[in-house]
Amino acid sequence: MSDRPLAERVSAPATLSPATVDGIRWRPATPTDVDALVEVGRAIALTDHPDWADTREDLLDELGHSYTDLAVDSLVAVTDAGSDSDAGEVVAWGLVVMPDLHETLVRVILLGGVVPAHRGRGIGRALLAWQHGRALQRLAGCPSPLPGWIIVAADERAPATGRTLERAGFAPQRWFQNLARTASEPVPASAPVDGIRVVSYRPEHSAAAHRVRDAAFRGVGSSQPMTDEQWESMTTLTTYAHDLSFVALDAGGEVVGLLLTLVDPESSGDPDAYVWVVGVLPASRGRGAARALLTAHLQAVRVAGVARSVLDVATDGPDEGVALFTGLGYRRRSASVNFVRRY
């Protein structure tokens, strides 16, 4: 950590204007763009990561956070329709997100992308340059002396995106292995864990589970504590599956581990049970709590008739830290990489 605040260490452009691209008009996003952004995301997913795409609810949630001002933190690319400012097709979008809580670093996260049919025109480069400039403005307005990170995720199945990020000065920092197993496979037996019992997640566990989530991932990669706003928005999504989510309790009834699951019933084909988070307090590790949580989840998934359980495992390398999951029958499907510029 520096003795100087980010506001003194980071140079940011005073004004921002995206580069001119033939046939493209730039403007900020609004909540009424959400359906167009869903379509952009689906088009990108078909080419870059066909096993997932953000839902309409996901995007409304992201656009509506109190720490994001769409007027200055978002940009959409619209095909030029002459003098009709309301016409045109949204073919790219970007969002610059800086959550409020900073414990070990200040994160600015860049979201969005370009419809594959409109790539190769310079839209992506212009969008990334604008996002980088806005991210610098956000960091330059922060009084914290913590390190500043600008983070962009790219799927390994879209290598051109990774190359574009590296040319722009971003470096790969953390890998997210996407693993899956079918619900029809037998669930390996889990030995009873001394002093630990796994129960279904209930709303009264929320505050304790939030604290455990933050403690379990403290100091891991770019993870930071979640604000109450972020936590509530995640655990009140319609896709949040209470019946497939669990907490681990110690002998005194305190929450020491959690596993929370999302299921999108509107996804094409059979929906997946996506393990959004699984974590255990450091002091309670090494006793089999994580395996017990996963076993309970897999048994519930099988009973519920969901086709697959899916999760992402964050690691410091492309093939690390997955033994617990592969031992339970999970297999690698794909991976994404967080690219970072540090300040």
C-alpha cells in the first residue's frame, strides 16, 4: 500500500469522448436499454461462451446499483440512423463499476462487449479506451492509499478479446475454472463432519452468511467485502434457489460455511444449478465442511431434477485448486481470465 492516495497517484483525462467509428453513434445507456443489452449479451454468448449469458434481471441489477451513474459510467454504440436519434441498433455497450467497499484494494470493473457481427470495425477498441479513461477518473477521485486495479474478464474461448486487452496494457491475473457435473451421476458419500452440521439456507441466516462470505474470501485475488446492497441484490434475485442453498453450522449453531445457488428457469434447454459462492471460515477449514456443503447441494440438485451443477473456481493459474471439486465428479468445461491494470 502506498503512502499517497490514489487521487495523487493516478492521472486521468479531464474529459472523455469515445473515438469516432464510421456508422456508429455513442451515447450513455439508460434502464430502458435493458432488452437491447440482453440481446447484445446473447449474441456475444453464442460466439464467446455459449453456456451462459446474463439475464434481464442480472442486467437491471447491475445498471441500478447506487454506486453507478449511468450518465457518466456507461456507453452504448448505436448504428447511425441519420437524424432520427431514437432509431438505430445497439451493437455494443460498456459499463464502469466501482463498488463502495475497499479493504485490500480499490477495484474498478469493466463490463460489456461488442456484437460479433460488428467486430473488426474498431468499436471494441474505442469502447475499451473510453472505459479505461473513465476507470482512471474513478480511481483519481478516490482518497484511498490502497492499490487500484482496473479489471476486465475474458473467456478463453474468445482469445481475440484477451489479445486486445494485453495490447491495451492489461495482464492476466486470475483464472476462473468453470466446472460442471450432471445430476444423474451418483453423489459420493460424505463422512459426518465432527462438530459441523449442514442445513438448508433460510433468510434468518442472511447476515451471518454475508459475514462468512466476506471472511472466507478476504485477501483472495481481487475479492473485496460485499456491501449490504450487493448482498441483498444477489440473495433476492428471482434466480436465487433457496432449496439448493445451504449453510454449515458449528456446535454452537454459528454459521461457519455457506453454499448459495442460482437457477435460471428461463434459460434455453435444461437449466443449470450455478453455485454462486461456496466458502468456509478459515478457522473452520480442514474439517470437511466444504465437501459436506457440496454433497448436500448435489443431493438436492438431483432430487430437484436439475440437469447439472455448475461452478467457477478461482485460481492463480490455469490448472490449480480444483481437486476438491473433481473428487466430487466435476469436470472442466471452460475458463475465463481476469485481466488487470494496476495503479
